[in-house]
Amino acid sequence: MKTQLLSAQCSTDLTQAAELLKAGEQVAVPTETVYGLAADASNPDAVAGIFTAKGRPANHPLIVHLGDVASITEWATQIPDEAYKLANAFWPGPMTLLLPRAEHVSPVVTGGLDTIGLRVPAQPVLLDLLATHQLAVAAPSANPYKKLSPTTAEQVVHGLGGKIAAVIDGGPCQHGLESTIVDLTKRPFSVLRAGPITASELSAVLGETVEAPEQHDTVVPGNVGSHYQPNTRLQMVAADLSDLPAPHPEKRAALLHFGDAPTRDDLVCIAMPDDAARYGQALYHQLAQADQLGVDEIWLAQPPHGEAWLAVHDRLRRAVS
Ligand code: TXA
Ligand code: MG
């Protein structure tokens, strides 16, 4: 299959993307978090094609992306008031709400679970596509299973080219890390996956504490320990680079660091932003760049701690080999 590169700037390309989706094809789409691999959520065969393209286990649930808040009633049931409070505060945006699923939802979408993840994405071209064509799309990150999530269309083609009908190129993603997942199916409410919106921000809107376990012990298929991995071995080093391994005569490494680069011929140095939001935006992209250098290892300087960095640490914990 030849994967078509469509432009988010071109209205005929977008019409074509909508037609492909309605015809049951898989199309990678830009979102404000990472690129997603979309298929019509009301067509189980189309959704099954996502799992085939990614090599993803069938019991890993998908997030359904909607064009407006009102559509959640078509996909979820027993929706608490808090869902609307959060939706009004953070949608369109990088937040996924976990709710009891509506009866008609195919188990292919939810991995057989009784719950469903829903979000209204903020990326304007995707949002417009969903709203204009009244589409709801199931979309996991557009990467082969366990690999780095793509934050550019080129990255999508690198991982899934030849396996999907098309990619809409909407430029680099704004956040660069996947959405915050909030479980509203049981109390106390909790964050199942850290993301751009923090538990404090969620709690402030609800006027009650949303829990944010630093390490998630809830076993959800798909919430697996090894994930988001570059092909090259990734290792953490101290932020001040005091424990860098000594140079090896035959090996080269990429170093993702803060501040000044050390002067060493065996290293390709990549400077990372020291602000959490900009770091998150750069992380997958720079790991993918480092991966393509053909180095023996990637060393990454330990980022700071604190709530703003939780999503970064969550992904890094799973990315180190
Ligand atoms: O930002 C994002 O959320 C991106 C973009 C494309 O929207 N999507 C994304 O999807 O990250 P994916 O499939 O790569 O990750 C979704 C995670 C999975 O790890 C899955 O375990 C969890 O969401 N999830 C989805 N539905 C769930 C459910 N019903 N119950 C528990 N976890 C669920
Ligand atoms: Mg993913």
C-alpha cells in the first residue's frame, strides 16, 4: 500500500482524508499531543485495521476523538457532572476522560472493557475534520507498538509508511506528549496517565482532589512498563553529567543534556530545553533524531522533578532499556 501524504493546508486533501476514513481506511492525523492513527470508531473493521498496522495487542483499548463535547453522550453512559466541568475547562485539549461506555460501542474499540476513553482534540484541522464530517475516530498514537510516538508527519511515515492509507501533515505537535487520562469511573477520581494537564489543574476545577499516583499500579492493558522505546539503548545519566561513562575507543553515544555540552569527540550532543512544557514537546522528536544517528547508545540527562515533569518521567521510565 502506498501511504499518501496529505496537507493540512489543502481543503481537497482534507476532504480526501474524510472520504478515506468514511471508507474504513486508517489515516494518521495531527493532534496537539502526538500524531494519532485514526479510523472510524463506528466501524469495527476499520478500527481492527489500526491494530494490524501498529502490531498492537487486541486487548489494548483505544481513545475515541470527538468533534464536540455534546457527542460524549453517544459513546458514554452514566456521565457524572464532573465530566462536563472538566470538559468545559479543558476541551478541546490534551485530556482524555474515562467513562462507562455506551452499550453499542464495539469491544474492538475498548479492548473488551466496559469503559471508554474520550477526548475532543484541540488541533484545529483535526477538530474541524471531525466536526464538519460528524466523525468520531478511534486513534492511538501513530507508532508501531512500543516504539516512540510520532510528533511529525515524517516520523509517522518512518514508522508506518506502507501500512496505512494516508498521513495528514499538520506540522510538529504542540505538546509532544500524550494526553492526561483521567478515570471518572470510580472515586476518588485519578490520573491514569500523566500528561500536559496536571492533577492539580484538574483538582482546582473540580474542587476535590484528583489522585495522581507517581507510578501507576492499576493494570490496564496498554499501560505497560516497556513502551515509547527508541531502537537504540537508552540510559539515564546524572543531570550534571558527573557520572558519564568514559569514552570507549569504538563506541559513540548521543547525549541529550541541559546547559553546556561537554567537549568529547565520541558524543553527539543535543541540548534540551529546561522548561517542562518545551522539554515535553522536544522529547520524542529528539529521541527519534538520536535514534537515526546510528550511535551505540543514547544517554539522557535526568530531568528535574516536580508535578510539571511527571509526564516526562512517566514516559522516560518506560523508554529506558
Ligand atoms: O494524546 C493522546 O492521548 C494520543 C492522541 C493520538 O490522542 N493517543 C494516545 O493513544 O496516546 P494510545 O492508544 O497510544 O494510548 C492510550 C492509552 C492506552 O495506554 C490505554 O491503556 C489507555 O489509553 N486507555 C484507553 N482506553 C482506556 C480504557 N477504557 N480504560 C483504561 N485505559 C484506557
Ligand atoms: Mg501510544
